[in-house]
Amino acid sequence: MKLTDTFNKFFEQAETGTMETASYLATYDDLKMDVGFGFGRPTFIPWIAFLAPGQTVMDGIFPVFYFFKKLHYVILAYGISEENIPFMSWRAPSKVQTVEQFFKTK
């Protein structure tokens, strides 16, 4: 499965409320791929994260695509785990907006 096929499948599935992720690519370009549609119930913001060795969505930093379903809007973001404080941090440019700041300007 190509990455474009993965994204097409992801967008289609996000609209259904189904949370199955077993059929998605496990890796892409030496990065682990993690797809999320919610835990226990469908989320309003499904995501696809790309994880370097030693990084997880529960404890790490990672590039992540967030899909804001109600707005049909996709954002590529500097992902940071919310569950645990990661031992690494992004070296992002100082002018980078948070997702919240971005939506306040829209």
C-alpha cells in the first residue's frame, strides 16, 4: 500500500466512526506509523503519526497529521505526547504557531 492510498483510506474511514487500524502500514521510510481514530469511542480529530525509534504517541515527539473532521481540515504538526513529558523536544522555529493559535486566526 502506498502512502497516498493510506491517506485516502484514512480520510474515508474517519467519516465512518470505525476505529480499526490493523490494516494500515506499520512503517514508512524507517519510521513506525501509528494511526488513531479514538480510544473507546471515535475521536473528533483522528491522526497519523510517524515515530522514530524510541518515540511513541504516549511518550515522545513525532510529526503528526491531524484531521479535523467537522472542518475537513488537515494539519501537519510537531506532535508532543500528552500522557508523559517526552525526554526530547522539538527544535522548531520560534514563530511556529500551536494548533490552537492557528485556529484562533481562522
